[in-house]
Amino acid sequence: GVKPVVLDAQTGVALDGDGVEGVLCIADSWPGQMRTVWGDHERFMETYFQQYPGYYFTGDGCRRDADGYYWITGRVDDVINVSGHRMGTAEVESALVAHEKVAEAAVVGYPHPLKGQGIYAYVTLMNGIEPSDGLRAELEKWVRTEIGPIAKPDLIQWAPGLPKTRSGKIMRRILRKIAEDDFAALGDISTLADPGVVDDLIENRMNRA
């Protein structure tokens, strides 16, 4: 079977016991494990084996709870650095969608003059809920309560829809570009289920130069 292990993201040291959080790695090989990337074995080794020698790095953040269960906290490349604090965007998204008026949320980082990176949240509301500055403040307070002050979104943009592939995957690359006010080169958006949502997000972006 698979042997999961939680490592300290900075030191690469395996974290013992329960109630710990770090990055998810696999301590041994297993049947069906990918062996290479066709035509780019060097990239394969660099991505999955060199960052934490002796382990297969999944690319996921993870916590092991008090009962020994593993919880995926999000992709490590979806981690933003806010005032020196590393924070998974998935954690902020989970807090937002736990609010009764929120149907969906996507969180990305954007350049912030003081914090290094700020928290930019795209929020889709439940049917019948009208967006307002009051609701924006309510969601900011909600996240502060659920996670802490450091996780409060700096910018919340109302999003009637999010850019998704036909399989339902959110295209975060597009959301990052819009949040950075740098949408001149979004790349191919023809694969989106509804390319029209991109124009709406650009038109109503919160981080205008």
C-alpha cells in the first residue's frame, strides 16, 4: 500500500504524531506509480523527487488530525505569502463557502504594496442574494472569525460565474492574471465551458491600476 508522511515544508523533516501540518509525501514506491514524464525525465525528477530527497512529493499541503486522518489542505503552488505567513488558498475558500450566502469561491494572491501578497477572493453568491458592501464586510468578518485576521480577504469581487473547463476545473491561471490587473495575455480560453465569464470578471475587477 501507500505510505503517506507529512513533512515540514521548510526543513523536509518528517513530522511525527497527530495534529501536525505540512506537505504530503509518499515514503515508498507503490504499484502503478508514475516512472517518468515522456521526453522530460529531468523535469519529472526535479518536480517529484529532488525537493524532498527520499520521498515522492505529491505537491499537496496536508494536515494529520488528532485521530490520525489525513486532510488535503490544497496544492502547495496555491499557497500565498501574506506578511511572511504562508497560507493555503483552499483554507480561505473553505471558510467563504461555509457562509450560508456563498455558493462558490476561488482565492488567489496578488501583489500587495505592504504585505507582499494580498488575498483576492472571487465569490459567487447563492441565488436570490444581492451583492452589497455590507455583505462584503460580513464575509471579511466571517473569515477573520473562522481562520484569523491574517486570512481576511483584501479584495472581494462578486463573480456571477468562474472560468471553468468543461470538466468543471477552475482555471486559476486566469483568475491570477485578472487579480494582478494583467490580463493582456490570458492565453487560450476557448476550452472554457463559458468563455463569456472572463469578460465580466475583467470588467468588474477590484485591482485596477
